[in-house]
Amino acid sequence: AVTRTFSIIKPDATRRNLTGAVTKMLEDAGLRVVASKRIQMTKEQAEGFYAVHKERPFFGELVDFMISGPVVVQVLEGEDAVKRNRDVMGATNPADAADGTIRKAFAESIEANSVHGSDSDENARIEIDFFFDEDEIVG
Ligand code: CMP
């Protein structure tokens, strides 16, 4: 089925002017960008977005990294979008990421790993709602 997922192009990638290169890999993987905006996340937004990780030892660093520069938040649409996006992103740790994936091509570290993608349809809906109003999404 055609579904939606949520993506973030992270500060390490925007800093290196890789917004277009990352988006091209998403599009080449069969995903369509149906909403996109470049934002500077606030600390409160980053803490809220990553609330599920708040007990993790890396939480503070992760929040600081995510507010260290602009990000591009996107809604992606396609056949089986969550899985399609996770496949093209590659493993969280770039050392484990397969050839041809975004993280293999661009990620600097497990933290500065260039992209975020939703891990389930349910979380995709929650994450899309966190950043977008329905009228900002144009399929
Ligand atoms: P993301 O898919 O955005 O979800 C949580 C993020 O936490 C993850 O990508 C990484 O950027 C970061 N992360 C995960 N594991 C670690 C770790 N061990 N150390 C630092 N950051 C991590």
C-alpha cells in the first residue's frame, strides 16, 4: 500500500550542503517528498521529539546535536514508505551501513548520522503530526 513516513535531514548533512544529495537518494528509492521545510529546532522541540530516548545516556548530546544547526523535516510518500525509507537510510551506525545507503555515503558517526526515519507506521503518524499541519502536506 502507498503510505507515508517522516524524515529529518540532520544538522551534519545540512551543514555540508547535502540536502539535495540526500533528497535525491530518497527520490531514487521511490519516495516522493509531499511536504518539506527547513527549520531550526528548539531545545523543547528536540526533547519532545526524542522523548522516548530520554533515559538513554546519549539523550543530552543528541538534543544538543539536533539543535546545532538547521534540519529539513519531510513527509515522504510511497509504496511501503517506512520500510523503503529505512532500507535507503541504512543502519543507525554508519560503520554497519550497507553500500548504497544514505548513512554509508554521508554519515559522520552514530550520532551525526545524517538522517532520521520513522520506525513504524504508528510512529510515522505521530512524528508527522509533531511537525506538520495536514494542509502543509500535498500529495
Ligand atoms: P535516530 O534514528 O534519529 O534516532 C535516535 C538517534 O539517537 C539516532 O538516530 C542517532 O542519531 C542517535 N543515537 C543512537 N544511538 C546512539 C549512541 N549510542 N550514541 C549517540 N547517539 C546515538
